[in-house]
Amino acid sequence: MGKLKVTMTDVNGDTRTFDDVEEGTSLMEVGKAHGVAGIMGDCGGGCACATCHVYVAEGWWDKVGEPDDIEFAMLDMVADVMKDTSRLGCQIRMNPELDGIAVTVAPASTY
């Protein structure tokens, strides 16, 4: 099983690519492990905050899919910065279908 690739643009506009991501790792875990600005993951991945809010890049939405009701409720708390492609990084787990995914960290909001 090979490593997967993720590209993240942080809240400062800096883009970094990580090509050592293990299958099953969440995007929040990737961001925290690599110190990506704006990925805090305050709840530790429990879908209980929105401090790992990302925008999924065009072309990846169908593979990532819609948020479930619980995740949507968390995203709704940050409605001022929510977009049609908003997801919580903790709820996106890497798998071979997502190899190469690109996301942008959403700007901080009132959580």
C-alpha cells in the first residue's frame, strides 16, 4: 500500500504538498502533523468544532461527497465563511480515490 498525496493551501495562502499520507488519515491529522496554519482540530477530530474547516478544490467534490447532518450542523456555525465546497477536515479520511486531493483552509471565524 503506497502513500497518498494531499495539497493544502493554508490561511496565509501558502501551498504545501504532502506525499507521505497514510490511508485512513484525516485531512485534519495531516494539517496538524505538518503545522498547516489554520488547522487547529480543537476537538481532536470528533466533529464537535469547526477548527479544521476546509474548502475542497474543484473536481474533488464528487469523490469527497456531501457532509452528513452532524458535520453540516458544525459547518452551519461558521456560516459566514461557509461555501458550497465546505467540509471539516476531520471527516475526510484519505483513501486511494482521494490521492492528490487539494483543499484550502477556510479563514478563521467565530467558532
